[in-house]
Amino acid sequence: MTVGGVLAEAFALYKRFFARFFLTAAAVFVVLNLFSAIAADAGADAADAVAAFWGLVGLVVSLVGSLWVQGALTATVADVRDGRADDGIETTYRRVRPTLLPLLVAGLLAGIGIVLGLVALVVPGLLLLTRWVLVTPVVVLERLRAREALRRSWNLVKGQSWTVFGVIVVTILIGVIAQIVFVAAFAFLPDFLQNWFGGLVANSIVTPFVALSWTLMYFHLRGDATAPAAAA
């Protein structure tokens, strides 16, 4: 597995199934970004306590919704790797729904560990990020519980940490740049609409590519690197 190989395969699948990935993400982000825009608008004109409340509610909704999207995108990658999309978007979300709780627990455990590692010495946090990056594919595709998923991700990445870290860095950089560009494209709109539509478009375009790249690493490290769709 190489950084270039994973990204090339990701771009090929992303291009071929762009509409499917975009719509899968947009189905949830249209609500998440609307809620975020409402929360930001309410918080801007409210007292500190009210603003803090809306901020907390927005954070919780965003966390759960984002994990659901990531799970659905992971399942979509597994579906389209054979060159065709067999499941509809509604079916994909329905299949992923039972994994929401382990995804949430694993995400919280990983997030806390990574943040503490970054605060402590930076390097431990980056190591944990690298070793636990496959938690979502493991939970969704292998149906493991949170702690088992963290352990499984750690073992899969072991021996390929630098390559995995390289893919993480490149995809995050691409994502940050794309987010800035797409949000800026809606700067002519009022703040509320910019937050909603700008965030919706940016998230629906960027998030699938990142999820696609990271899920493909899972398949490579699991020993299932065949990708007919990318080669077509």
C-alpha cells in the first residue's frame, strides 16, 4: 500500500460515483448545516448562557449526525468497489443505524485519547490518530464494539503507520483547502445562508473523499485491495 496508490484509487472511485457519494452525504448534512446555521444565528443574538446552550446542542447533533454520515459513506465505499451501486441511500443509512452507538463510543474514546496525546506531547496524539483512523470501517463493516474496534484498527495499521499517516495528512489538507474555497464561494449570501448552503456543499463534497480514502486503506490493510471500479 502506498499513499499515491490509495489516493489514485480514491479519486477514481470518487469521480465515477460522485453523485452517489454527494447525495449520501447531503442527505444528512442538509439538516446538520441548517441546524448549525440556526444555532449560530441564535447564539449571536443571545446572552452567554443561551449561546452556550445552543452551542452544546449543536455540538451533540453535529457529532451524532457526522458519525452517521461517516458510517453510511463507509458502507457506500464497500458497496461500490465492485463497480456498481447495489444499495439505495435509504437502505445504506438503515443498515448503518445499528452501529451508531458503538461508533459514538469509539469516536469519543478515540477523540479523548487523541486530544490528550496532542496536548501532552503532540506525537502521542498523532500516533493515536494514525492507529485509530480505521475505527469507523471496523465498526461498520465488522460490527465490532468500541474497544474491540480500537484494538482492531491499531493492529491493522501496525507496520504501515507512516503510509497511513501520509494519507491522513494529504486528505486533511485537501479537505481544509476545499472547505475554505467552497464556503468562500457563498460569501455573497447573508451569514445564515452562507453557513447553511456553504457548509452543506463543502461538507457534501469533502467528507465523502476523506471517508473514501480512509476506508480504502482499511481494505488494503485487511488484504482485500482488489478494486474493479477504480480500474474500470
